[in-house]
Amino acid sequence: DQSIPCTRDDLFTACESGSSVRAQFTGTILQVYNYVEGETFNIGYLIYEQGYTDADHIVQVSCNLSEGEAVFAEGDTVTVWGTTEYNEAYTSTDGTDVNAPTLEAWSVEAYQP
């Protein structure tokens, strides 16, 4: 695999410049959301960068799941492999402004230190 270990800031910069980077990112899930697009089940995660728990260190992850593939829960620590896509700016439910880079993941696995 030619993925590059990246920080949230590395991912943000890549998305901002329009670069497509094959990235590896580890962190703890703070929110899980899912939706169906036609025949495809898609899962989304908001993930804090490992070692952080603030809005400046959130990465958004989108992943298409195969039937029977594991869905992780809030609080799980995972490693994501994916491609940088874009930066998403929004206001969280508690009123915090968030500007998160987005990864389109091809793999999300339980973190193995």
C-alpha cells in the first residue's frame, strides 16, 4: 500500500489544494451516520485525530460497505485508508464551527497499536 500517514492538518491542506492523496489516518470516532444510495450502503464517521478531542482536529470519513462488513461505534479507535476529497465547513449541534477534511475510505479497521 502506498498510503501516507497523515495528520488532520495534512489532510486539510491536501483537500484545500485539490490534491488527491492516498492517506492513512488514525483516530477515535465521535459520531456515526449512515445512509443508502440506491443499492449501496454508505457509512460516515466523524473522527477525532488521535490524541485530540476538539473541533480543530476532526476528519470526516465516507465509506461504502459490503454486505456483512463491520460498522464501528462512537468511541472506537480506528485506522482509515482513503483518498482526500474536500473540506466540509459546518456548525455542529452545540454551535461549534467545524471545518473538516473529508476522506473517501476504501478501508476502516480497528486500530492496532
